[in-house]
Amino acid sequence: MANLYGDTNKYEDGEGAPILEAYHSATKALMRQKFEESRQPWSSFVFGSSYKAVTTKEIAEIDRQVLESGYRFASSAMISALERPEAYMPIPGSEGNPDEFTFEHSDAVVKPPEGKREQRGQGDNVVEYKGNAIGIAKYFRSIQDVADALADGVPPDTIAIIDDSGGTLTAPILEQFKGVICAGGTVRSHLGILTREYGIPCLMNSKVNGIFNGDRVEIEVSAPAKTTEAYQSGREMSARVWKLIA
């Protein structure tokens, strides 16, 4: 097989994202084929027929193959952990049975049941909506959690409970959430901005207690969104989180 000029793998150290490697490999293979078929010297091919050698249809076929390979979102799901491993060390509680895990924040406001719901915490509302968001709680605390959701899909009506306010970890599946409860950040954190743009109800800087995977929860996104002035002055503007009683 003919080699392209400078035909080297710039990601041979293994740091290239799978989707980049897939695109590069497919593109190189196509250009090798076109070069061999042209039967021209390299310089003549590059500065002549190469401009018309590849069709839009052929590039679209590469796109289709790569997107169907399953690596469409792998890069955004893993890039933070690869670039900053010290910031993405295993989180205590992410081991073992995830259905037995719960955040137990000491500052979470917990109150006795009132009717069919009991308050189990609070957070900073990102956007004020006409009504509250109700769904099924599910923790997303690791790359594996996201990978499983990419493979199997996010369950309907999922209210995601996550640690990371950066938003990078859950970005590949964010638009499938019905709502988000984030234990860190502010309404101006990356995740707050992403959920606002996607129109997904979200509480940031949340403190919750005793909510498990599978619990039916309600987040008070009908409350006023927390303002910059409130942060600066230390004024409390918390929206409530309830666990609904069957």
C-alpha cells in the first residue's frame, strides 16, 4: 500500500481520542486509495487531482461509519479524566452497590413528611419555571455511569444527581435528563450554563440527604432563580428538594 507523504500517527502515544483516531484512519485509507488509483507522482496528485479526488458522498460515508461505531460521545465523557486525573480520582461511595448510596449532607434541610412528600434538601435554582420538575432520582458519579447510560440509554424522567459542577462528565447525556441536582458550583458554573441552554431544570450547590437511586423526587424550580446579588450579599434563596412518598 502506498504511503502518504508524512504519513505518521500523531496520536501514536495513545492520547488521541477514539473518534479522532477513527476519522484520521478512515480519511488516510481513502486518500491512499485515491493516490494509488491516480497513478501520478505525489506532487502532481497533491497539487492537481487530489482537489477533486474525494466526493462529498465519500466524506459523508466516513461520518456515518464513525458515528455508528459507538465513539460519538466518548471524547467528551472521558477527556477531563484523561487531562486532569488528579481531579477525577475515585469518589468515596462510588464503589459497591450504587442503589445503596445516598448523599448525607449535614446542612441539608430535612423536615417531617407533609402530605405525600418530605423535604430532603435544597439548592440554588438556575432558571425559574412555571412548575416544579418531578422524576426518578439517579446518581451519575463516574465515567462508568455515563458509559452505561450511553450504551443502555437514560431512563425516562431521570432526575440526575451529580457531584461535578463542570458539566463535562455528563455532557454526552445531559439533554436526556428531566432535571439535575448538582452538589457543587453556582448557577453560573458550566453545568448551570449548559442546563439553562438545554432548558433542563437544575439546582446547583445542592445539599441533599437520604435520596437513593429510584426514589421519586420533586425539585422546586418554580422558585426564583438565585441572582448574582444574592451570592454577593450572602442572601439565602434556596429552592427545595422533596422525596415523594408512595
